[in-house]
Amino acid sequence: MKNITFIIFAVSSILLLNKTVCSQEDNWPKIYGDNQYYIVRNLIETYDYGYLISGFSYTNSGQQVNYGILIKTDINGQVLWEKKIGAVPKPGKTGGGYVKQLTDGSYIITGTTYIYDVYGDAYFLKLNVCGEKEWSKIFYNTGSTEYGTGIVSTNDGNYLIMVAYWGDDLANERIWLFKIGQDGEIVWQKVYAKWSLGTNDEDGYNLIKNADNEYLITGGYYQYNPGEDTNARYVRPMFIKVDSTGNEMWHLLWGVDEYFYGVAFKSAFNSSGYIYSVGQNSSVDFPGDRPELFKISKTGSQLYSKDLIENADGGGATTISILEDSVLFIGATWRDYNDVIHNGVMKTDTLGNILVQRDLLNVSSSFYSSIITHDNKYLVAGNFFIGNNWDIYLWKFNKDLEYDSIYTQPRVYDSLCPHEIVSDTIDLDTTTVNLQELYQQMHRIQVRPNPAGKKLTVTLGVLTNGTELKLYNTNGQAVKQVPVQRYKREYEINITGLPPGLYVVVLFDKGKVADKRKVIISGK
């Protein structure tokens, strides 16, 4: 089976030059990076109708992340200012990644830094309207890998970031959401995709929010086929919807019963809450992977999927944007049966029927982020390896996939900042949040109240595994016994009639002690 490699993860920036590949009529794409190695992760439209590109740079050798990057452009894609994010002096050892502009014009950013070790730690950065640091936090965990892979703002003025691979169990605890307060403090953290035993190699690639303050994680999950060997696992498109408090509402592993194999990279909500997603169909019916469109109901039912390029012999779709609920704009990379690589954008109806298609470059790379602007223009950015360098390419189209014209009317940018914004480096001389203690707490049981009278409540940590709870007196006798149910975290134990004194609550996991807590029973 032939495959085209997609860059799904990473992190960091260097000095940047902007150049245009243009004739008089075609002023797109814009190219950022020149002789550096530049990678895009996120593209947004700012309050002044300019654009902000976030990502990272490698050193010239391409072997080490250098700095996170923020590139602010005008409506025509011309650079206004650039910010590096990382250690000072260089190398910055930091990857940029995902940026969100808040309603007051400030910015929140998450990514990964290698300042403390080679494994990587997620960081969280708050900038004011002038692109100046207000505060930053590094989520440090010794010897563990953490990546910041997505960020959204919440309706209560806080922030939600998606973190990959946090903790000690990187095989089974790979997708996390952290809710962060306005001061950068952790409000809560939860792990997802722990539905079945065994190693499932799940990954979350995209985090989005709908109008109801609900969130969707899009990615891939390795699941065995029905009735077959549970050790033989195949990747499936994965979707997890969570509510505003981080509780899972539903999850969907696409096509398990139909033996569908593949992965989903990006998703978008329409105004009715339905979900359109793009990714890869890797099912064995065809010789190569193919770009795929998925549609999911608001309650998590799979509605339909469609191969977007029927003659694809490798590839996938990696970006999607919705215009007025009736048109999808999709970026995809694929190889045809003549071994020619295509990087193209397509305009489809909501069934995935192609209305307009435009090939852009014939090199092995991929699109990574796209948006619909305030005036219904389509912007798409990607990473392309041309001339021995990775550069960021940015295209802008009208709704017919024709290159957008250049705007000549003068515009004011960054008007909320009282002074001119300059290009400089944002030093991550930051507050370090040691997550090891937090992670350990999530494996513990909590007992309340203490002292207890007639009822005792035992709460298992988010990561606590167990099969049975027992309450022992000081003579070592088990006076209460409660079976532990999967996914249930809170248990009430009736202690009416027990003699006052010291007791111990013990959690067992398959006969072994997993955790224990002392409690005083008052008998009142």
C-alpha cells in the first residue's frame, strides 16, 4: 500500500522573509520562510481582518526545533510583524503551534518546548493586544512527553487546551484536556479514549468548539474487528464530544462494524451542530489510502462517508471549512495511479460531490489549516518542501476557487495596540508547573467527610484503576465491601452502626492494593 506522509505533530521559529509567487493577475500563494524551515500549525483571521499564522521553525539542518513563530499579515498576506517564541539566547528549543485571538484582541497560544529536556513539555502563553507576554506556563513532567496540540476559549472566559501524551502511561493515556483559568492556573484536567483494555495508540489531531460551548476531539484510535483477535488492532477515525465541564457526551469510532480503516484529521460544525470531517480511508478494498469526507450527527451517529478522489493511490484530506452550511472547502494531498502527486483544494456540496477542483502543487506535502474569512473568502495554509526547504504557503480564493484580488484601499491594523508592534522574540522565562504531583493525585482515592458519621463517600482519581473497595477496622477485619464498576468514580458506603474509631479504606485492583486512606468514624 502506498502512502503519503502527513506532518501531524510538532513544535518552534527563526527570522522570516515574505515573498510572493505572482503574475499581475495571480498574487497568490504567499510564501513564508525563505531559507529557513518553517511549519504552519494554525491560521486565524484577526479582529482587524488581517491574518495570523502560528507554527514553528527548525534549524537550517532541519534536525532541531528552533522557535515558535507568529506571523501577522495584512489582508493581502504581506507581513506586518513576526514574533519568535522560545529560550533566549538561541536555540529557542520551542515549538509554536496553536493560537486563538480572544474578544479583547489578546492571544492565547499552546505548543511544546524542549527547554528542560529532550522529551518536550506543553506550554501555555498569554499575549496582550500588542503581542507582548502577560504570562506563560510550562507544564513540566520529568522524563515524560507532553505536546500542546489544540486550544479554544470557553464561554466563561477561560481556556481549554488539548495535550498529548501527558503522564507515565504513554501507551494508554494519550489525549488530555486541561481547563486553564485566566491567570494560567489549572482548573481541571481529564483524560479521554480509555474505552477498552489494551494499547490503542489513540491520537487527537483537532479540537474545536460549537455554539453550545461543547467540544469535539478528532483523531484516530486502534480498535480490533468484531469477533476477531483483540490483539490485532486497526486504526479508525475517532470523534469524542465533551460538554463544557469536560465530561464525555459520546464517542464514535467510525466504521468498526464495516471494517473501515482510516483516520480523521480535521472537523467543522455547521450551524445545526452536524459535524463534517476529513481524513483518510485506508480500508483494504483499494490499493492505496484515499482522501475521505465523513458526516456525523450531533448525537454521534455516523451518517455517511465518501471517497473524494476515486483514482487516488495514496493520500488524504487534511483541512475543511464550511461556507453558509451548504459548501465545503477541502484541502487534500493524493497520488494518482501514474505516481503523480497532487496537492489541491476542492469545493464540494455537503454530500462530498466536487463542484470545483484546483490543483496547486505537485510535491509531497500537505495542507494544515484553513478558514472562511468575514467576507466569505477561503484561506488555506500548508507545509511544502521545495528547494530543500520547508516553507509555509498561503493561498486565498473567492468562493469559486479563483485567486482573490489584491486590496488597494488603505487599512489600519492592530488598532487596539497604542504603539507600533515590532518583530522580536518572546522569552519563555516562565513559571513552571510541575505536573508530577498532580498526576500522582489523579491515581489516588479521596475520602469524605473525615471524620464520618453515617455515610462515607469514596471518590476514585481520574486515573485510578480498581476492582473492589474494602473498609477495614484496626483488627484487620473487612467490615464493608463494595465492588468497583468501570467508569464509576464515586461510591457511598453506609457506615451506620459501626463502632467509633479508626478505619482504613483500601482500593484493590485484581487482588493487589492500589491505594488506601485512613478515616475516623464518629458513630454520630
